Amino acid sequence: MGAIISLAHLNKTFRVADRPKGRLAGLRGLFARDMRTVAAVDDVSFDIRQGEILGLAGLIGSGRSEIARCIFGADSFDSGEIH
């Protein structure tokens, strides 16, 4: 029997502000921010077949919620396929 949910090479990134360091850091951060890209999900692939149960385990910030949000359409993803 085929997969009812299939993820292939799913990738998702976020752009976040770098926090400046120093005594005037908070003030500098109000006017200009340096941005960096963070990979939340990096090349995730799996199939779920009828009757199977999938558990996602990982530390805080490992991308579990982002994977679920992409599967259910709450968030977009950068590349990969979901069927």
C-alpha cells in the first residue's frame, strides 16, 4: 500500500536578526539590524503509510513544529515536496 503522507527533501529557513553586543547594543538594534539565515528543517524525507504512527523527537529548536506546520499547510517551505 502506498504512502498517505510523503515528504521528500523538505527544507525551511528563517531570517532572524543578529543581536548586537555591547553597552549600547539595545539602542543600535533599534535603527539597524544585521540579518542571518537559520535552517529550521534541513533535507527531511519520510513516508507514512496507512496504519503507521510517526513520532517526532528532538531538542528545543530542532524543527519538529516547523515540519508539522509545513505538512498541514500552516507554513510555506523553501524546497522539497509534500504529498
